[in-house]
Amino acid sequence: MKASQFLISTLKEAPADAEVVSHKLMMRAGMIKKIGAGVYNYMPMGLRVIRKVEAIVREEMNRAGAIEMTMPVVQPAELWQETGRFEKMGPELLRIKDRHGRDFVVQPTSEEVVTDIARQEIKSYKQLPKNFYQIQTKFRDERRPRFGLMRGREFTMKDAYSFDRDVDAAKASYQVMAKAYRKIFDRFGLTYRAVAADSGAIGGDLSEEFQVIAATGEDAIVYCPGSDYAANMEKAEALAPVGPRADAAQAMSKVATPGKSTCADVAEFLGFSLSSSIKSLVVATDTKDEAGNIIKTQVSLLLLRGDREMNEVKVGKLDGMADFRFATLAEIDEHFGCKPGYLGPIGLKKPVRLIVDREVALMSDWVCGANEEDYHLVGVNWGRDLPEPDLVADLRNVVTGDLSPDGKGVLAIERGIEVGHVFYLGTKYSRAMNATFLDVNGKPQFMEMGCYGIGITRLPAAAIEQNHDENGIIWPDALAPFTVVLCPISPDRFAAVKEAADALYETLLEAGVDVILDDRNERPGAMFADWELIGVPHRVTIGDRGLKEGMVEYQHRKDAASSQVALTEIAGLIQSRLKA
Amino acid sequence: MKASQFLISTLKEAPADAEVVSHKLMMRAGMIKKIGAGVYNYMPMGLRVIRKVEAIVREEMNRAGAIEMTMPVVQPAELWQETGRFEKMGPELLRIKDRHGRDFVVQPTSEEVVTDIARQEIKSYKQLPKNFYQIQTKFRDERRPRFGLMRGREFTMKDAYSFDRDVDAAKASYQVMAKAYRKIFDRFGLTYRAVAADSGAIGGDLSEEFQVIAATGEDAIVYCPGSDYAANMEKAEALAPVGPRADAAQAMSKVATPGKSTCADVAEFLGFSLSSSIKSLVVATDTKDEAGNIIKTQVSLLLLRGDREMNEVKVGKLDGMADFRFATLAEIDEHFGCKPGYLGPIGLKKPVRLIVDREVALMSDWVCGANEEDYHLVGVNWGRDLPEPDLVADLRNVVTGDLSPDGKGVLAIERGIEVGHVFYLGTKYSRAMNATFLDVNGKPQFMEMGCYGIGITRLPAAAIEQNHDENGIIWPDALAPFTVVLCPISPDRFAAVKEAADALYETLLEAGVDVILDDRNERPGAMFADWELIGVPHRVTIGDRGLKEGMVEYQHRKDAASSQVALTEIAGLIQSRLKA
């Protein structure tokens, strides 16, 4: 490509509404252009990156045996009504009425449509396994779209759906995808982690997020530097501390803590470590009759160490806690006779289910609320001062330094941006839509499904969050809009410069290198600033002075300075660098 | 590709709602699957064809210097309000409200968005010309979607938009596209015509439709077999007959034609040729004040030969006739004192503007209505019986045998399917949206625009309408979902067959041939029927008996029978055929 025949449109300043660095740099580099909240034009420079992402994804999906097709952007509501998602999904599902008043949605994902296809196409176990995918426009009507392509409303997603005859086959299909995703992310040239994620009600470990590591990432990623353990915060298990509970050393006593209603305030006021205090959280679960009326409510008290955070996903997975909610003030008063801030497990008005974190179950001489305003208990001990808990479980988020669940060291935490997800769905959709096949015995069975997404247009944003400096983007070779830029200096004045640049351009093109020749006749400063902002990884500068000695300048986007390379060797150098 | 790893899903019968052959065959070949009225899944087999269309279009657009980008499917209404199209367009424009109640449209085309981009990006004449294109999902909420991909609601279109500094430059950009389109359509391997089309109010010849020739096409295409003249019916000019008007031979007389109100009935009743009768059509044009009230109405009488059809586009282009309508019965009675069926230009109650077709102006001794129920006039002659007309013009559709406007013979008519259009837009959108650039004198000027569409998903349907037989589709090599299919006979029983098929498959793959190996172990009859339906152009059958003599069978989809080819020569034969 020659720059004069392309659209290069850089900005000195990012627009005021660009909050994160990837959004700012994509706007400044002329890769995207906003036309409405969360809706962007993919400009020529940006589209080249998106197409490279697509090509890698398509190649590896095909290699893994998945079959490409395309499902419509505008989908009839009927299928979404079959699974109940038309009603259940919130306003992020964009609903439309056509000219005849019929309901449609703009697809945010395509489980319904692909399951409809499968139930029509797949009759027999002999046709399984099958994995269908599409790379297609999606829409989610986010309440607050922001961060450019990171959280847009219209976006491109690769979504794949596997269909299998039984759970084991579905697990095998899942593993094929998990492996293909590793190849895909390896090829992107980004630092990433595949982290175990919560797999919902299904259980098992068949859910992984692919997270691009970036300090600005919105997700916390837990990993073990000494092993390949990695999980997201919802999923990462907090093991019980090693060793038995220490013997009681203190007597229990009630102390005045006037106005000190948080663990931190109490610990500071009493001169204790925060880690010896206990946090009391009151939750409730309702049992309903068929008409939806509440017929019974179970109140539970959760105890965590004062310096820990509750993990709602873990609590929700405990027996009977699937739909837990925080208790009302009336329920708290009914059971504890006290307002929040001074609650504890001792001296209740009415019994509650006592669920304590693994860590708390091993504590001695701890501090908790006295169920009396402005008072706490200190020196509290299990067995002596209160009975052992009803349930001991992992209730909290892990922290740096926790033991790794695989026993291979301690955990560390970093930030990531989720750009891929592989997920075992089970029969959720096939049951709802009656998608069956005939098994070896001729008996209808529900298809076992998995789903596998990659945020095609989110990926470039994540790549930039990970790879940039004060001058702009630093693309890995695989994602760069152009791999190499040739910058002739004053080619209008020096015929030899123009000639050498043109010849090198032709040589690289013929070698299949994705090269752009900057023939705009810009000043060197402006030209270099543009290409550093755009982030092309390899730059060759051709100047009259160097040429006289047969030399050009090569600089990788990550290099602090350029190096002199013989004109006769530059094409070879670039090709060997691109292969590496 | 191996068939076992793909989705081959053929049907014996087409669904009842499939009316045209392309729709039937695409459904039967498993290329598309309906999920709602005018909304289709592009199934794996169909998507492969669509991708081939896209690839050819993209390559030639890039070669012609156009720059690819992507505009959103869901577009904010604001831009559409700037040009007035948000209000003006009918219900075929799918309108949406987002969660905040803001108006959006699902794009049917993107003039507004691309003009918005151009007015932001293009500041100076130095940046011109530019041509931006996208290959993107579109939606038109057709009142009666039908014929599968031929007239769907959701479809894929390549739309390009050129921006230029003046009319001459815009014409040059138009010609670049017109040339690129010829390359594209040549590469598709279809029989097509580029036909001149009406260019709306702008005038000039800068509008061409690319029509795939097919007996089932909905458009009539006019062409001259002796030259390269071609135009659509709206545009094709009907020349005046050669030679002067004959002298009057008959006296004018009134004859009774009781109940004969059509030209055909009158001609038959009186024993005249239909070509000596005159058709009277009464139309009106209203002049309105600023408030939209009608302040004046001009009634005109159009005269055509009895066997001709009026061309509304031609009439609409006459001076003062832009918004003509057919006259009301009251208006007809007011001017003619007679009901339709017996109208004519002689003996009016109130004067009308008399506009006659070129052919009529040269007729003598003709028949027309007498402005009296159940009576006609015969032997009518210009000058003698009535004054010469106010205006003589081309008012009619051409017919086979008319003189070609280029003077190189006579016209023929065939049917076509419009799949592409190149069009000079002028400043319609740039004025409405104030898209200006600074010219050489630093003065703002409106950009001159052109637009260029190709119906990506319509093209495969048009290709099938042109290329099929009773067994199914016959793809040209360039569009086939697979170019070559290998059909081993009973590879499960004959190891040599499997071995030879596998080896040939690998050889062809390595040579870059788009080959599918049918490893499904189907019976030969079912296998052949599938591939004839799907329309793969080249088939190689590998059977045990032939192999023993080192032979395989080759059959092109158009061949009536297969021919024996040595196994050692088949790969070379296929490659040479694909190059041809």
C-alpha cells in the first residue's frame, strides 16, 4: 500500500470522552471514528487490524474442525421466546418491531438460532460432533457504553457452538476449542492467561476466560507463579490455612466500642490487628410456592475475617444458597435484636444458620459484635463460647500470598481484559428448544452443547492496553495494520531516495510483506510521529546522506534508536525478523 | 475439506414457499436456511460461495484504489435526519429506539454515514479523489420479501462512495469504477450486460446497471446485437421511425364502436391493424404554493400508438412533468366530456396540453376515440383534422426490432437480474450535509460524489438463475463452493480406492485447488445426486474397477457423461482446466 492511496488520519489530541489509553490511541491513530454512543466506524487503518484478528481466528477455527456459517444480525423473536430470553434479558437486548409489528432482536449472541439449526440439521449421533461458528456483528445496548471498542454497543464477535452426543464427547469438544484458543492467542503475540472461570450451575471446570494481561484491565486474575494455575477472582479457591486451630488464650469479655461499627474502626480502637476481627454478614433465602409467594425464609449469618471480602459467586454455590439476598433491617432486628455494625454469632434472639469461612473456623481469641449497640466481644473462641458452625466453606476472595490450590506455592494477582471465553453449556438450550438426536439405540437425546466466544473488535483495544508507550501503539507483528513502513526523506528532492524506496517497496511486496510506503512527502518529524502513534512495528528510513554510503536506517517500534543497515541487506533483515 | 468434517445437507424437495429456481436450489442444496420472512442463515455451503464473491469484489475494489472500511449496521438517526431520509423513506427503513428512547436505523445503505466521515476527514482538494467502500450487512424491510436471497430483508452489499473535487474528476472516478465492475463481473464467470440506466434528475449517462442475464430476470434489458449498446427499459430511447409522414389517404369519419373501449377491441371490431390506432392517456401536474396547496393544475393528453406501452420515466423527464399523475375521472370529464375508453384529441370541452409520441407524430389515417361514448374517429390526420401537437417526444418503451439509438441495427430485448449499479450522485448528499473541502483557491466547495453497489448475497442467486439444469446448480469455477469434488466408490471396501482418493486429495490441496473429498461412504447414486444438486463444476470418481487399469472418471458438471482419465494425469488435467 502507498500512503497517498490510503487514509492516514492522525490526531494530536484525543477527544475528551476517551477515558482509557486504547480508546485514546485508536481515535488518535485514526483507527475508529465515533458516530454515536458505543457505535463506531471501523476506519481503514483500524479495519486492517480487525481483519488480521479475524484471519487468525478463522484459520485456527477451521483447523480445529469448526465449520463457518453466518446467522442473521436481525433475528425473529420467536426463537428467543422459546428459551425465555426474549422476556428475561434486560434492555441490553435491542428489540425491534418490523413494518408488520412483528418482534425481532438484534443479536447479542446466537445460542437460539444455532440450536434451531442443529435441531433441524442433526438427526443422528452419526452426524456428531459438530461445531458451527460465525464472525458476525453483534449488538448489546449497554447502559453506559464507553472505552471505545472495549465496551461498545455494536461489535464483532466470533461465536462458536459445539454439539455432542454425551458429556464426555462435549468435554472432548471443549478441550479441542480450549487448545485452539491457546494457538489463536499465541499467534496474536500478546501476553495472556487462560483462567478458570465459574461454570455456573453446571459445575466442573469447563469454563475458561482468555485474559489479555494489562495493568488497566477490569478483571482481577489469580495465578500461581510457580505453576500454571490461573483463575478469575470468582472462581479462585481460598484454601483453609495450614495447621489446627490454636487453643484459646483469652477469656471472652464484652467491651464498649462506642460508634465503632466497622471491623477496621473496632480493631484500631481496641488496638487489635484487623485479622483477629470477624465480619458478620446476614443473608436470607426465600422458598416460594408455585404462585411465587414466599412461604419460608431462612436467615443465615456469614462470618469472614475482618480484612476479607465476600465472594458472592462462592456463597451462591453453597447448598440452598442459590438465590441468596442480603437480609432486610427488619429480619436482622428479628434475629439479632440489634442494628448492623454490632452483629455477631453470640446471644441471638432467634436462631440463624451459621456459615463461616474456612479461615474463621480455625481462628481463636477473635473479636465480633456483641449484638448490642456500641459493644463488641473480644477473646471469643469456638466450642467454649459458641457451638461449632453449621457449615464451614470458602466464602471469600483470595488475596496475594494465599496458598495456591494446586499446592505449588502462593497466589499472585494481576489485571486482565477478557477477550475470549470457552464454556460448557450442557443441555440448557437443547432442552429449552427440544434439540434432540437419535442415539445408537434410536432413542432421542438432548444434544450436549458448548459455546466459545472471541471479541474480535475488543481484541485490538486489549492489545493496545498491553502494548503502548507515550508515543502511541506498539503492535505485535501479527496484528499490525501494516508490518513495515518505509519512510523516504524528501523523495521529491532526491531522486535516489525515491528510487531506493520504490525498489525496496516492490521487493518487500513481492516477498509477501505487508508494507506501506509513506509517499506523502511529509517532514520526517511529522512522518515518524504518525507511524509511532499508529504503531507499525518495523520502520525503514531512507535518506539521501545514508544512501550515498549505501545505508538505510532500521528501527523497531520498541527500539530507543535506529541502527544503520546496508540497503542491500535490509529486505533480508526484515524478512528474518518477521519469521522470528 | 473432507465431507465428513463439513455440513452437507441436501433436500429432495424444496419448501412450498420457494417460488423461483435459485431459491429452490439454494434451499435444496443446503446453502441457506430461512429463519423468518426474508431472513436467512447462510449455511456453510452457501457461505463459501458468498466468501468467493466477496473476495473477488474486494480484490478488484482494492486494485481500483478504493479503500475498505466498515460502517455500523445500527446507525444513529441524526445523520439520516440531516438529509431528510429518516422521515422521507418508507417503512422499508427499519427504525429502532434504543434503551434511552433514541432513534436509530438498521442501514439499508450508507450515504449519510460516509458523507459524515468525508466532511470530517477531507479538508483539502489535495486529499481528493477518495473512494471508500464496505462489504457489510444491510436491511430493507421489504413489504413482501421473497425469492430467497433475491429479495431478502437482511442481505450483504458492497457499497462504495467516491468523493471528488469537480464534475470532471467525479466522471473519471465513475469510469474507474465502471471499469472495475467489468473486471469483477468478468471474473465471476457469468453472462452479464452493463446497461445504461436512468440517472435521475442529474442527466448525463453516468448510471449503469450490471445485469446478470437470465430468462427469469425481473428486468427487461434492451441491447443492440450489432453493437455494444445496452440500456434498461426505463432508459432505452425509442427513435422516431425513418422517413416523413405519409399523406392523408382517408377522410375522417365517426364510427360506432359500441362497448369497444380498448384499442385492441376497436381495431378488431373495425378490421384495422392495432398499429393504426392511437391510445389516449390523460395525465395532470399540479403547481403548489409554499403551504402545499394546489394553486394550478395542468391536464395533458398523451398519445401513443395502440400497441405501445407508456414509459413513465421518460414522461416524468419531460419539461414540467416531473411529478405527473394520472388524471381523475372528474378532470377527464371536465376536459373531454366523456368517460375513458373513447377519448381522443379532437372535440375537447376544454383545452389540454397535447403531447404525442414520436411515432404518433408521423402517423396518417389513424383511429382514436371520438370523445363520445361508443364512438371512435377513423382516418384522422395531423394538420387537416387537428393542429400539430404541443410537444413531440419519446414516450414509450422500446420493443424488439426498434432502431438502435446508435444507428447500428435494431434492438433486441432479454431479461436480466440487477446485481450491481454504478451511479454519479453529484452534490445531493454533500449539499444536504454540508460536506465541503477547500479548493486550490482556498474556497469551500461541495464534494462531487458517486455511489457503487454490488449485491453480494444476491449474486449467487442470480448466478443460479442463469446456470442450472434439472439436476441442480452449475457453478462457474470462480463462485463454486468447492471447485472439485472427489467421489471414491466404496472406499470402506476397497483400500486402493481410499488410498488413491486420499492421495489425489492431498495433491490437489497442495496445488491450491479448492477440493472436497466425499468420504461419507454414500452410495454412488446418492453421492452424485448431492454434488449435481450442489453444482460443483469438476467431479472425479475413483472406483475399484477403473483403478485396476490406472483410470479414474472425470466429469464436468455440464458434461452429459464422464470420460476416463489416467490417475497419473487427472491432477494435471484439472489444473489446466481451472487455468483455462
